Amino acid sequence: MADKIEITEKMRAVLGVESERWTHEVTTTSVRAFARGVGYTDPVYFDEASAKAAGYRSLPCPPTYLGTPIFIPGKSNDTFSGPKNTGPGLDHGLKNVLDGGTETEYFADICAGDTLSVTSCCADLSIRESKTTGQMLIVTTESTYTNQEGKVVAKQRGQGLFY
Amino acid sequence: MPLSWNAFDEGSALPELEKKPGVTQLVKYAAGGGDFNPLHHDFAFPQSKALGSIIIHGRFKYAALGELVSNWLDHGGRIRSLSCQYRGMDLPDQPMILGGEVKRKWEENGEKLAEVELFAKNASGKNTTPGSAIVVIDA
């Protein structure tokens, strides 16, 4: 737990700098794995005939699923599966992280067979007091998801709480 | 049956969804979502020990709110935006009730839209994951 967190000029310099582009795959197997992980029973997320009967090209992404980051040993983050180097690192020295919130905006449908190209950047830094963990650094990250046709299909903003 | 525009009004409640994710469900979610943070499956992980337990992925609760909305729409529309905040930690093997209410229903540029407010309540009735969504209804 940190007594006092300071947002330095060096940390601010990271704001808006785009990360390495990373590929997220959406496959029938990955859609099923996600839907199963959440506990869906709706056959549209598991069975292609049901998905097509409901009007989709193939199994649709369940809400909040935006493909699985491809995993390459040594290049991927071992814990979160995405790229290891998500742009210039934020040198805050805080070891613990909690999730603060997530917001997704959709611009088109995403189905199995799509390949998404993802970039992200740190959009905001702030400090918040928490009763249980003391001071926390709030890092807002914005990610943009572009499909194989060059269309931006989704944007997601997430807040990491570091303490 | 796919949700139709005439089937709900402002103030209508979404059919509730009950979940009680255990460790195995969290492991399935970790594999499906690609988030292998040990805080969600390893009781010996230092942060789990400090908190007294592993905790449910915030993103699992977010996805569960998505499932709630998806079940309500039943493919009679699509989600335009979905957000939530993680205000409290949830522990495995505890019941949680997910639900929501239509706050606003309107037409704009030829589209039929609705805004819903969402919640995920823990066993003591605390809403640990307030959220909201905007959906577009087909017909």
C-alpha cells in the first residue's frame, strides 16, 4: 500500500501514446470458450445453425467479448495474454492492481471468422482514496478494435486501479 | 422470442439472472477470456492471501451483465454500448442476482433505442457492479 502516489511528468508523457498493434482472433472455438466461461445457455453462441437462424454470419461475439489476443511466448503478457509491451511503461512501482470499470461501444457486429487489430493507449491518469487500499492510481486505457475490412467495430475504455 | 419494441416500456424490469460462480467457473472464464491473473484462481497468491480469498473477475461480472441484456434482447436487437463499474469485490460460491430496468425509450434517426440501468447484487443485497447499456431494437 502506498502512502502517497504522485503523477509525475514522466508518467504524463505516456498519455495518448499508441501501443504496438496486436491481433485478436474471433473463432467458433473462442466464442464458445468465452460463452461457456460466462455460463451462457443460449445456443446462438454455441451452435452455428442456431446463429444463422438468428440472422448472424457465424457465431456472434457475446457482449464484452472482443476476441482473444493471440499468444506468442516471450512476446505476450503471460498473465493477460495481450502484448507484453503495451506502449511505454508507466513507471509507478505499484504492485497490486484491481479493475475499476469497463465501457464498450460497438459500431458493427463481430462474428467468428473475424480478425481484429487492436491498439490501445493510456487516456487518463488520476488518484483516488480508497477506504480499504489507501491511495490508488487510476489508469484509464482506451483500446480501438478494427476488423479485417478496416472498419472500427468497437472501442473499449477500462480503468486499472493500482495500489 | 426476440424482443419487440412494443413488449416493454420505461420502467420495465429485465428478467433477472442468478449466478453462483465457483472456482471451476472462474477457471473456465479465465480460459475463455484470456485473463490468467492468479487473484481469480490461486488462493496462495499474495494478493489473494492479503484479501482473504480469491475474487471474481470484474470482467466476469461485466460479461454476466452482457448475458443479462443478451437474454432480454433474445437477438431482437443489439447492444450499442455497455458499461459498468466494479464497486465491490465478489467471492466465489456466493449467489449474485443480476437485473436491470428500462430508464428511457426513444426513437432517433429512424432507430428504436432504449437505455437500461443494470445491477449485480451480492448475497447481502449490495450492488457491487452498477452498469448501464444502450440497445437498438430491430422492430
